[in-house]
Amino acid sequence: MAKPSPSGRPVFFGLSARLLLLTIAFVMVAELLIYAPSISRFRKSYLEEAVSQAHLAALALEATSDATLGPDLKDELLFHAGAHAIVLKRPDRRVLMLSKDMPPRIDLTVDLTEMSPVRWLGGAFSTLIERHNRVLRVVGDLPRDPAVMVEAVIDETPLRQAMYDYSVRILALSIVISLITAGAVYFSLQWLLVRPMRRITGSMARFQEDPEDEMRIIVPAARADEMGVAERQLAVMQRDVRAALVQKERLATLGAAVAKINHDLRNSLATAMLVHDRLADIDDPEVQKVTPRLFNAIDAAVNLCRQTLNYVGDGVVKGERAAVELRGLALDVEEALHMAAEGDPRQQGVFDLAWKNDIEPALTVEGDRRQLVRLIENLARNAGEAGAKTLTLTAGQTGGRIILAVADDGPGLPPRAKERLFQPFVGSARAGGTGLGLVIVRDIAKAHGGEVTLVKSDATGAIFHIDLPAWA
Ligand SMILES: Nc1ncnc2c1ncn2[C@@H]1O[C@H](COP(=O)(O)OP(=O)(O)OP(=O)(O)O)[C@@H](O)[C@H]1O
Ligand SMILES: [Mg+2]
């Protein structure tokens, strides 16, 4: 019967059914291999029996005083021996012959002393396939006295009939044996393999429907075999998946909360900045002393808000894909950064940074312009903040990829930053830094199917390579 499988497709021809048929087929093949030698053995025995019957009849003839018989008795002896003629040759050259009046012509001589199994095999099959009766002369010696030769001339048809009967018996036996074997194999496989396999696939399907339901995790059977291992592994995997899902949901909630807090915080910070500006106007030495510290604190908080939002956003939002000309993009970022840093003593380094834009105008990246702006901005800010004087941008295309190289002549990354490269919130080695800049760079590169690598960082500066898709 068709059972629905977990994938929704019905299992018409399951493992068990296939195994059943295969077992039957294998047993039948094995029986066939046994059949060939046994049918040839059967034929040989039959012929030996014919010779020994002939010998008995010859002995009866010998027992008469002059070795002559009346025609009735002769026919009867031949009839009982199932032969047309019988010849007995003694070692002393005495020959005894018993024959019908008109013995038939001999078609084939079969020598029982023949040793080759292949010949016997061939003989057996030639008897089986022969359509007409052949007259066989069977020649053999006596097992007890090999010097005595006996010949029996017999018909082949009774032999063939006996061989047919024998074959039918073998066939029936083979069918019974293969059915019993196949049944045994079927039930043991069903028990050992198919049933536990169904349990595993069933559990997978149930788990897939609702991975967060703990009750759907498989309870592994206490088996020591491979199935037991598979069940235990599945249980571990389901537990891990479930934990990861729960974790993911919590993180998503947390992300949403962070975004909301950020939003409200920015409003508060804008107000605080306004108050700061008012305070800065007050001509009081005490107030003038504290306002720069207040400004720094607010500025760090604003940066934290901005970077956290970028970080959360880049992780979730899939950017749009458009042709972005790299050289122009870098020029825009340079201008924007310059303007943003102007007149701000804390951003002096970023303001002073000289840009050396060596990107060829033709190079065009396929990507999200806003994200790419953020990528270059973060790298440039880092260089400026680290005290670099010049930022050199170059790019090269190989196949469908473009490598953007951003090099500076600053002091290189401090060990703390290098050790925690690309780790959110902990990679910062700078006062007021959030440790998100490089993580954002990496996330953006990844969102473009690329990667960012720090290829050099020493006292003469740092070089980052960003691998991006070229616009085709
Ligand atoms: N070009 C560079 N030269 C020297 N040090 C660098 C350079 N780029 C990054 N760093 C170091 O790596 C650290 C991590 O940089 P990242 O941009 O991730 O965080 P951040 O700049 O501290 O904070 P923010 O999130 O505001 O960018 C920096 O604090 C800095 O010490
Ligand atoms: Mg930074």
C-alpha cells in the first residue's frame, strides 16, 4: 500500500518491497547455479542405473546353462532392463549378448567412464533440449569389477521425462526456499532497518513542522548499532537547531529593542546637543571648562547610536544592486567626510587626511551605493583617526571580481584591534570607538558576496583589500 513519505511523495516501492524482490531474484540465481550440476548428476545416475539393470539381466542370461533363452524370456529380461540390447564383455574376452530381433540404429554413445564435468553438463542440456527420441548406447564398467564392461542400448525419451520431472521438483523447491528466505530477510530488515528508518524520517518530518516544540525531538532508542547512533545524532541535531532558533528569536527581539532605544536615544541626544550649544554660549569659566567634556560624551553616544543602527541594519537588510562607479564613489565619500569633519577638533585627523584616488574611472562595481559609501567611509575614518596622513585607493579587476585596496600611512592596527579583528563591540582600541566600523565593512563586503582582508598592518601603515562583484 502507498504510504505518504515525509517529503509528501507516496512511497509506492519502499525499501522492504525492493529487498523482497531482490532476495527472491538472488535465491533463484543461486538455485540456477546449483541446478546445472545437479541435473547433469541426475542424468549420470540414471544412466548408471540403466547399466546396472543391464548387468543384472546379463547375469540372468549367464545363469542359463547354454546362455540361450526362449524369445519370451529374452523380451521380458530386456523389458525389465528397459533396454533394446545388452552386451557384457568379460576380461577373458567372453562376450554375452542379449538383443531384440531388430535392434534399432544407435544415435549416440555415452561413456560412463567419461570424467569431464563439462561434457556431462553439455550432455545433460542436449538431452533436455532434444525434441525426438534418440537411441543411446550406454557403455560402463562395473564399480565392483572395472574389468567387466557392460553396454545397454536404451531410449532417451524416458530419461528426458525423468529429467523434466526432476527439474520441476527443483523449481518448486527453489520457489519455496526463495520465498522462505525472502520472507525471513524481509521481516528481519523490516525490523532492523526499515522500521527504525521510518521512525527517524517521521521524527524529522514532525520536527520540521514545528522545530520549537521540544516534544518533537526524537527520543533515541537504546540501540548500540548504526541506527542507534543515527537516532542519537538526530536528537543532538534537533536539540541544537531548536536552541539556535530560540536564540535567534531572542536576538531578533533584542535587535528590535536596540533599534527602538536608539531612535529614542537620538532624540534625547539631539536635545542634549542643543542644551550644550546654549551652555557653550554662556561666558562663565566654570561652564566653559565642562562643555567640551559634555560635547565629547554626547558625540560618543551619537556615534554609538549611528554605528549600532548601521550594524543591525546591514545584518538584516539586503541591499539593492546597481552599477556603482568606484572612483566617483570614493570622491563623493572624500567630500562628504571632509565636510562632516570640518571645524570639529575631534575629527581633525579625518579632516586632515589627504586622499590619493588612483582608481581607474572605468571600474564599476555591482552593489548598493549607500552601503558602499559606508564601507569606504569607515575605512577612511579609521585611517584618519589612527593618524594617517594619506589614504591611497587603488582597484583592479580580475574576471567578474574587483579588488579595492585601501592603504594608509598610519601606525598600523594596535595588537588589541588585530587580535579582535571583525569582532563586534570588542575590536576597538580607540577612546570613543564602538568597535563596529570594521564589522560593518565586513558585513557589507559579505552582503556583496565578497570578503575584506587586512593584507598589511605595520608601522608604515595598513592595507585592506575588499573583494566586490564587477558590474557585468
Ligand atoms: N587604518 C587603521 N590604522 C590603524 N588602526 C586601525 C585602522 N583601522 C582600524 N584600526 C584599529 O582597529 C580598531 C577597530 O576599528 P573599528 O572601525 O572596528 O572600530 P572603531 O573605529 O574603534 O569604532 P567605530 O565603530 O566608531 O568605527 C580601531 O579602534 C583602531 O584601533
Ligand atoms: Mg572605525
